[in-house]
Amino acid sequence: MLEKINGVIIKTHDYSETHKIITIFSKKIGKFTALARGAKKPKSRMAALTQPFIYGEFFVYISKGLSTLQQGDVVNSFRAIREDIIKTAYAAYIAELTDKLLDTGSPEYYLYEQFYKTLDWISENEDLDIPVIMYELKLYKKAGFAPFVDYCVNCREDNRPYSFSVQEGGLLCDKCKSSTDPYAVRLPDGVAKLLYMLVHVGIEQVGNIAVKRENKELLRKLLDSYYDRYGGYYLKSRKVLNQLHLLK
């Protein structure tokens, strides 16, 4: 069945000398893969349409296996992303994470909107860490391994200050930290509140995000350790992003 589907290309790889297989994250049918015939030919109209991060209107023959892309139009090329190595690295990270953690053929309307709005933020802004973490945590929630940040994961009481325990999967109060994970990392009170917001609030509800650099670095270090324990998939894009952070 030929369908018109709007979505964002999150992955491409070569298939034979002239074709590509692309993965599209769409609002209508979720994540799916399609064969783009002739997309590797320089003069093919498919070449421009099948680049990473393209948001397009695609006409696709949908099948249970590999679908086939017939034609389409670029709606938003996210040019600012592809012209900036840092923005490209962030976009590649959320795209790869989306591809790894979401099932094929399952519509995810809220996550799709958050993904597109995060790409749009990356395109239009310079401070990228917090919006990316917001989307990342929502993917963790969908995948079933988001950290528990509402209150203490052990006693279920709101006893501040908190520490973050990778081992226990979320926040620990001081009493529970001493008995369950003495190596949990103490969080500034503002960071504990920020974590709650990052998990539960959509990016459209956030204006300018002012977070101290040391707190961003703390969150990034904790979430990387957390993903390594629970995520289960190697992320090539995260390695690139970490290398760029070292350069910065």
C-alpha cells in the first residue's frame, strides 16, 4: 500500500552500488526502514532526500518487511545542523539512541514530537546539553529503564538531600544511601529538582535553560554510567560526542 508519511531520517546505509536503506522515524507509523532505489547516484533526486536528519514528506510502499521509498519532498533539511560538527554530533546521538531503543512499526506520538522539537532546538540554539538529556531520559522511560527521580527509590519518602545511585536506579536519601549504596553521588539540591523536571516536562514547556557547567558535566557523567549499566547497546555517536567535548 502506497502511503504518504512525514518523518525524519535517523539512519542510512548503503545497499549495493546505487541504493540505500534508510530508517525513518515518523509520527504516523513510528520507526520503519525503506529501500531508496538509486539514492547513491549523484544526480538522483533521491540523493538529497535520503540524507540524515532530513524531515520530509515521503511516499512509501509499506510492507511488513522492508518498505520501498517511491518519492518525496524535503520539508526541513535542518541545514544548520549538517553545517556544524557539534550540532551534527548531538543530532546523531539522539538519532542513534532513538533507533536503538524504539521498536519498529510502533507509533510513538509524544516521543516523535519531542524528537522533532529537540532537533529544532539543536538547529536554532547553541546550548544543547540539557535539551538532549531531556529527550534521552524520555527514551529511557519508554524503554523501561528510566532512573527514579521523584523521591527516594528505596524508602519512597521525600527526604532531601539526595544522592544518585546507578546501582539502585535513582535517587537515594542519606539514610538509604548509607545502607544500600554508600558510593552514590551526592547531588546539589538544585540538580535533584532539575532531574525531576528533565524526566517529566516536555521541551516545549522550557524557555531558556540556564544550568551551571559543572552541573551539566555531573549529569552527563551520571547518565553515561547509568546507560552503560542498563542501556544494553553500544553507541558510536556517544563516543564521538565525548571526544568533541574533550576538544571543547
